[in-house]
Amino acid sequence: VLKDIGSIYIICDWKLSGMYQSILNQKFKIQTRISWKNEAKKKYNNNLMWTDKLYDIWFASKSNNYLFNDMESIRKTNFWNDIIHFKANQGEKHPKELIKRIIKVSSYKLNWVLDPFSRVGDVGVNTIEMGRRFIGFEANKDKILLSMKKIDRK
């Protein structure tokens, strides 16, 4: 289904990162792993010596001819420590700035964005706001209804 110029982004914490790398590597070309510093992440465990503040974002494509908007305003590094002030609304897992950065560099207006884990629609809302088209899936019926309602308001 993914076009040759299409991209895949998977956002995960370190515990799942190796698994996703392995899965992506089987069918896609991994372009990079982005580390995102998340100051809002609250997984503190008094038994651990290290506080976990990073998420991995795996960026993969079907071919080496993928779409990438080389925007001057976007920092060209795979460590994104500039999107750290994030207060989640109900159901949101990632900041709007993070989602919009990914959408901006990998699509043009009217392109399709697919979110197979829509939760309450934060990716869908950002996609619509940026002039893209959106398809989302969610196994939880209550969350998909919230998602549809939120996206329809846009």
C-alpha cells in the first residue's frame, strides 16, 4: 500500500525499539533512528539508576527515493531535544509539534497520512490542520468515536 516515495515513522520507547528495528528492517529501508527528548515522560522507578527521558522514532521507507521536504526551519539532526515542553491533553501521547514536524518533512498538501493506532485522533487533527488527508484505525470503539468526533470538528 505504501508508495515508493512514502515513509513510515514508528514512535516507541527503548523497550520496544529493537523489536521495531528488526521488523522494519525485514521489508523496508531504515533511514535513521531519531531520539526525542521527552521531559513530560513520567516513568520513574526508584529501583532504577537512570531516569528514562527518551523515545525512539524509527524513520523507514520503501525505497531510497522517499519524499523528504528539506525545510530550513527543521533541525537536521536525529536528536530532537527542542520539543520538550509538552502537556498532554486527554488521550494525547505526543506533542503537536512532534507530529507536525514528521508530517511536514514527509508529505505535501493533499497527501494521505495513515495512523493505524489513532487513539483519540491527535495525528488526524494535525494532519487535517496541515491540509493533508487522513485515514486512522483504532481497536478501541470508544477511542475511535472520540477520534472521529475530534477530527470532524476540524
